[in-house]
Amino acid sequence: MLSRTAANLFWMGRHLERADTAARLLDVGQRITLLPNTASGYQNEWNSLLQASGTATLFAKKYGEVSQENIEEFIFFDRQNPSSVLSCIEKAREAGRIVRTALTSQVWDALNVTYQDLRKLEKTPRGKLDTASLTDFTTSHTSTVRGAINATQLRNDGWHFMNLGYGLERADATARLLDVKYYVLLPRIEFVGSGLDTYQWQVILRALSAHRAYHWAYGGDITAGRVADFLILNGESPRSLITSLYEAVWNLEGIAKRYGETVPTTARDKAREVLGRLQAHDIDMIFDEGLHEFLTWFIGEIGTISTLVHEDYLLGGS
Amino acid sequence: MSYYNEMYEGSRVREPYARLSQWVETMPADFRQMKQAEAEALFRRIGITFAVYGEGGDPDRLIPFDMMPRVFEQAEWRRLERGIKQRARALNAFLRDVYGRAEIVRAGRIPARLVYQNEAYEKAVVGVVPPRGVYSHIIGIDLVRTAKDQFYVLEDNCRTPSGVSYMLENREIMMRMFPGLFRGNRIEPVDQYPDLLRRTLESVAPAKCQDRPTCVILTPGHFNSAYYEHSFLANLMGVELVEGADLFVDGEFVFMRTTQGPKRVDVIYRRIDDPFLDPLCFRPDSMLGVPGLMDVYRSGGVSICSAPGAGVADDKAIYTFVPEMVRFYLGEEPLLQNVQTWTLWKDDDYRYVMENLPDLVVKEVHGSGGYGMLVGPKSTREEIEAFRAKIEANPGNYIAQPTLALSTCPTFVAEGLAPRHVDLRPYCLCGDRIELVPGGLTRVALREGSLVVNSSQGGGVKDTWVLSE
């Protein structure tokens, strides 16, 4: 397979997942601002969410004032924000168009329809849109694309590259959302275990569509330790770090098996190593080490794996 | 002016159209509209759209598809086929000659100026003989018909003729929408074209290639208006669709960048023009090509289809000499006629053309796509005078031809079936053999009375049938 084709499939997966994350971020922020809370009003929460996606500076420069409308516009529709839903969907669709022949017509249809519908949404007066419908729009459309991929794509190296993109992006996104919660939203230690703390964990779970799943898995009260366990180490949780990384490893192994020994496997080796270290942790160890420190390490490792994927496969060995 | 109607002779239906005529006559109007909408939806879903240069508007426009097929009977087709193959052989012989000893120039049969001062003549490949001596591997020959047995060649396309994806898709869609029609008529298939094309390309692999040759299609990228066709062909042929940046030169070979490391490429079917092939050899600012490609080509490490420099054979000035090429190289009389052509750099021709502008068609020598031309009988006096001024400024840039009575084929229009003018572009493949699939692209001028069939000028397309015996 051409390196460029593989790169487009990989980034198509990443951008679709990233669009999903942006929509979920909007949802988290929205719910947190509904809480009658904190001393400094809701500005801080939004700001920390933007920091999580690495776009706070861009937002401050362009809009200045934090308002519901500005935030929605920025996270959802703004083309200058590279992580906005519209930017990500556009990039995913463009990548898909370039490698049209590597996609089934069902996948292309789903992707193209997502884009066309989003363009229509863009022209809708903002007063007629609410945050919940924007989030729903995104998650339902990206699920349709995902479903078409799983139902119709050939299980070849291209499929692995797409799913590798999804897996790495998802691992990265969950880690960032968790980090926002723990490090930014709730900086003062006396809040831990307070009602506010619990509410915020709930919001994170909801944003990850994992609210009910959590209850099935753990029952009882929501505590920081359990939620973190659910989102980091639980192999049944579909968006946990361990599940996402496991999928990445699985796809990298699929590629390595297909390509044989002449093609380097540094990405696979690194991913295996990180997975091994993740498996060696329990949640108490992570909290002892410091959740923020742990997540920072993890996000760095995901970045390294992505770089190695490029070096092993996407540059074409020249 | 009276026009040859492909379907009717007076009120009598010509033999090849007999069954079609029944099909049309029994078709209810609402059914036709439904089918037309269905065809359009199919085209849009498959993604066959084209971009019209510099017009703005919808970037994903559809070429209008007409459901009424254009039909040839076997004997008519055989005659055409012989003529097309003959012409293809002569054009390749000419290219071999002008990049070698240029016997035809020495013999005084073609003026040296027209060859050596031609923009498409590539000094960089003089003396380089491509595998099997083939320069142009896909030749699209545009034909028009004026009477039952009278066909004229309008122009030859020796570089990278486009449109073959329409030939294939038109057939695909007709078969899908009207299977009954194909059961009732015995129609020669065209869907072997992608396989034939791949075989043709493989047959001209360089001698240095020992294994089964690796072929690729080189596209300028997904912003190009013909990108759909490039990816369509790559898909059907089972070859990679590459951009310049996917290829690189290492030593005496060309490689593509793959997920499994560099892979050698033996044959490049390029859909980019000569000047963009290699920034080290041609335009230094080109980002589309592959640096060093021409060195590899010249040393026989890779084949390029069509070969660089092949364009010198399809220029409108060289065109007038193609019948001469047939006689000179093949020792045969040409089976297909050229349209009578006046070349405006000759004094006599110039005088005649300027006196008869309202009756003639005048074209730029290097123009294409129906742009920069004057159709005298269809133009106002002002348009004619404006064009006259352009000719006077640079006579050597123009040729003129009589306005041909292009045949018409019944075509679905708002009011029902009406005659519209058509042409035909068959695609001739030249490798170890010369082959032609039975069919081609029929283009139709949808505007009433219009003689310009180009898609950029309101033309549409039709499925083209060759009936078997």
C-alpha cells in the first residue's frame, strides 16, 4: 500500500475520533456550567476545557470574551480552530476523498453525508441550534461512519491503519479529558470527595457515554478512584486508556504480521511496552504517583507511538 | 444544410436501431423522467463529476447523460476499426521517425519547421527509443460522420486522451437501468478495457524489468478535474494511483513509497503533461513531477506512457499531414479521411479563409476543449470581425476547416426525442498489439443546432453500441 494512502486512512480515523472528542468536550463544558458553583463563575471551566484541547490561546485571541455562543461557534464550527468539529470532519472527508478507492461505497457515503449535513447545519441560524443537538449530531454521524467501516471494509492493512488512528486518538482524548477534570477543574485538594467533585466525575462519565456502563461495572457510588479505574485500567470500558491502547497494539501487530520481518516494527514494540506498563499498574499506584503526572507520561507515550508509526510506515522508507 | 440522421432514413428506421425504436416509442413520459433522475442519482453517487475550468459555480457538476444510445452495426464498426488502427500505426511511426533520422522531413513531405519548432517537440528525448518503439499508447481519435459511409477525423489525441471512464460508466448505468435492452440486442461489451490497458502497459515495460512489471497511474492530484477518471481506472486495473511526491528516483530506477518500504515502478501511465514530469529536465517550478525521472527514462529504467514528446504528433498543424504519414510509413492509402484544412500561414489559404470566414470553422493550432474557436455559420457579424482581428495579428496560430454537416442522433430533450449533433471518440491501445474495444465515447451537443460537443460547452454523453453479427 502507498504510504500516502496509509497516512490518509490513519488520519481519517484520527480526525473522526477527534471530531467526536470536540463534541464531547462541548457537552462536558455545557453541563459543568449548569452547576451553581464556584467562586469565579463558569469562565474558568471553559478556559480549562479549551486548555485540554490545546486551543485556549487561539480562542482568547479571536473571541476574547467567553460566552456560550462564542464557545459553541469555536468548538463546533470555527475553521480556524484545527480541532473544531467542522475542521476535523472536513479533514477526514478530504482524506477519504483522496483515497476513495480504498474505501467501500458505504463508508464513503456515510462520510460524505456527514460532511454535507454539517455544511447545512453551518448555515442554520445559531439561535435555532442547541448544544445537545450539536453533540448528538456529531456522535451519531461519526458512529455511522464507524459502523460502515466495521461492517464493510476489507480486513487488510488499510483497515488496520484506520483503526490504529482511531485507537491512538481515543487514548489521547480520554487521557486529556481525565486530566482536565483532575488537574484543572479541581485544583484544590479540599474539594476531593466533595459534592462538587462527584458531580464533575459524573459529567465526565456522561460525556464519554459511560455513565450507565460505569454503574453496570461498579454499582454504587461514584468515587474518584473508581471512575479513574474505569477510564484508565478497565479493559471492558470502551474508551479506557487500556482498551484504546490495546486496540492500537492489536492493529500494529496485524500490520507487522502482514508485512513480515523486512519492515521495521518500532511502533509496535513501543506500544507493547507502554501497554505492559499500564497493565502493571493498579489505581492506587496511579494516585500515589499522582494522576496528573501519570497522564502526562501517558500522553507523551502516545505521541511517541504516533511518531514511530510515521517512521515505520508512512514515509515510504526513504 | 441537411444532416445525416443516425437513426432515421426519412421516416424509415435504420436497421441497427430497429429494436431501440420500439423501446422508445413504448416508453411512457413519466417513466423516462424517472429513469433520467435515476441515472443522475447513480452518476452522483459513483462520483463522476467534472470541474469546468474558470467558470465557478458547482465544482461537482455532472456531465449530462443521454439515455438514447448511439448504435453501429458490425460492418460499419469493422471499417472504422481498420482505419483507426492504421492511423495509430502511422502516428507512432511518425514519432519514431522524428525523434530519430526524420526521414519524412528529409524527403520533404513535412516542413521541418512544423516539427522542430513545435512546442510539443522534446529535444530531451531525441534518440531515445521507448520499448517496442511505441510513443503513444492510448490514442483517442475524434471522428465525425457526414454520411452513411463518410467519416472524418477531426483530431488525434496522442498524449493523454480523457473520457474513457464515461464510456465505461455509461455502459454500466445503461445495463443497470435497462437490462432488457441488452438481452434483446446483442451488444459487444466494452468492460474489458481496463484489463486491455493494463496488458498494454505491461507489454511496454523496460528491458531491465525482469519480473511482472509494476504499473502505476500518475495523477496531478485530487484537485484535477479528471481525478475521478484517474482513480476509477487505477481501481479497475488494480494498480496504484500515485502523485509525484509518492515517487522518487534512486540510482537507475524509480520507486514508490509504500508502507513496506520502497517498491520499484516499471511503467508509469502519466496523466500529467510533459512540462510537469521532471523539474530537473523541464519546468523547474513544477511540484507535480519526480526529480530525476527523465534520466531514468532515458537510460531505460522506466517506461512513461505516453512517452515524453508524443504531443508533436497530435498538433492541429501536423494533423494535416497524417494521411501523408500513412502513405509514407505504411505504403497504404488512408482509410479514414481528414477534414479539408486550410493552414493560415500559407498565403493562398490565408486569402481564401479571410474571404470565407462566415462559412468556416477556425481553430487555434494549440487550442483544445472547444475554446478559442470560431464557428462561422453560428456566429454574429461582430464575433466574426473580432475573430478576424485575432487571426490578422497571428495567422500562423490558426487553421480553418469547412463547417461539417455533423450527423445527428435522436436525443432526449424536454419535448421528447429530437436530433442533436454527435461525434465519436474511440480509444486505441498500442503496445505489443494494437487493440480497440468495440465502442467509444459519443459526445452530443445538447443545444439545438449546436455543433460543439465539448463537455465544457454544454455537451453531453451517450452510450455507444456496436452490435455483434
